[in-house]
Amino acid sequence: MKEKNYFRNALLAAIAFLLCLFSCMERIDINTEASPPRLVIYGYITTDTMQHAIRITRSTGYFVKTKPEGISKASVSISYDNEEIRLKESVEETGLYLTPKNVYGIQGKTYTLHAFLDFDGDGKTEEYEASSFLPFSAVLDYAIVKPSFVMDNYLQVFIWGKLPEESSNNFSFHLFRNHVMMNDSLRGFQVFQDDYISTKTFAALPVFHLNQERNRWKLTPGDTLTVQVESLTSEYAAFIQNAQQEMWGPIPLFGGPPANIETNIRCLSPESKTEISGFFTAFSKHKTNTVYIE
């Protein structure tokens, strides 16, 4: 008799729950119209000798599939100490501003980006600025590739190296196969903090797990692999991690609502009401090579 009452009560409770659930359903109309466009400035300077770039664009709506509009005729420069590097707009891509080809960043210097442009088209030029310290580089001694101890059909890339006393506390790693970057998207960007490093050394630190059943990560004997470490500022590391979180969505699933990712670009024109996104940073690089032998 007790068992019969138990099942009856459980059934009644389940029915009551479903009634409450469906009674709370209500049609909600969400406004999906695009918000006003934002100014987007993004770029960096590194210790590589190369033509560095700053990209200035106008944001588009979430459902727009066309490329963001580049903003032309801006005046852009990067300065440090008493030096100034003038950037010229690319003749091939609107809104892309390039340094000379022999420019490189110096560790321990602070770099400041200056940009002058009329974003809202009111005939008045606004001034924008951002600064970044260029951290001292981690040094990679060598890397090796070994089969994973845990997962079948995976290879692991281990590195050895050291950190100078003035080194950054934040690092990112990129992997190249025969000089072509393998993790060239935000989704593949990896950021480490020195919380994972007990001493000022990288000692058999696993930085990549390569699924050999996927063409993107599959290696062939004789492939040259290059591991690159970038020493980042804490502000830029947070920017990347926040961007990844917005891309992947909240965890748990019903976590907090999305928010604009914090930028270090600021407008120096007090009358301007332009909304700004993007980031300017400086970072150092160091590389080591290895050849994959099956």
C-alpha cells in the first residue's frame, strides 16, 4: 500500500511540475537590430624585424557577413622614448596602416599608439591613444614531440627553456609546421600564466596536444616544427581570455550575459561620444625548432 501511494505521489508531483513549466512559457520578442557602429583599433608591435600593422575599422552588425569597413585617411604613429614611427595606409587594403619593413620592438620599452581620424564624419578630428610595455622575452632551448601518455592517436609537444628575472607572468604559444602557423585563430590561441611554473624554467612543459586523426594537426615524419613563445602583458592576456570566453559562451551555460570586452584604446577628445573596441599591445617572441621523427 505504501509503495502504491509513493508512486501516486511521485506521478502527481511530476504532473504539477510540468504544468508549472508550461504555464511559465511566454513569447518574448528580442530586438535584433544592429547597435550603432563602433570604432575598432587593433594592432601590436613585437621584437621581430618586420612591417607591423595597425588596423582601423568600423564594426558591423552580428548578422552582417561582409568584412568590416576600413577607415581611411587616418594619421597613425607609434612612439617610444623620443622616437616616432609613422605608419602609412596600405594601397591594397583600406584601414590597414603599416610601419616601414625594418621596424622592431625593444624589450623593456613602453610604446604608445596615436591615431587621429574623423570617425563620425562631423568634420572634427578625434584623437585616440593606447600604451603598452614590451615585456622581456622567455627563452626556449629546445622542443620535442612524443606520443601522448594518456590519449591514443595524439602527439604532445614539450618545451624546455628559461625566464629572465624581468620576464612577464603571461605567455602565449604558437606552433608552426614547415613555417605555416597551425593555431592561427583566436580559438587556437593558448595563454599560460607563470602559476603553472614553479621555477624560472620551462621543464618538459606540454604546450600542444595534436590529434593525429585530424588533418589540421596530423604530422608527417620529416616535418619541421617551430614552437614560438610570446611574452605578454597581463592586460593583453586578459583581453585574449575575455575574447575567447565571449566566443565560446558563458560557463556554466546559463551564466552571466555577454559584455563588451575591455579595451585599452582611449579617446582624448572630450566632446567625442564614439564607442571604442580593440587593443594595442607590445610583446616579445622567441622560437625553437625540432624535426618530427615517427
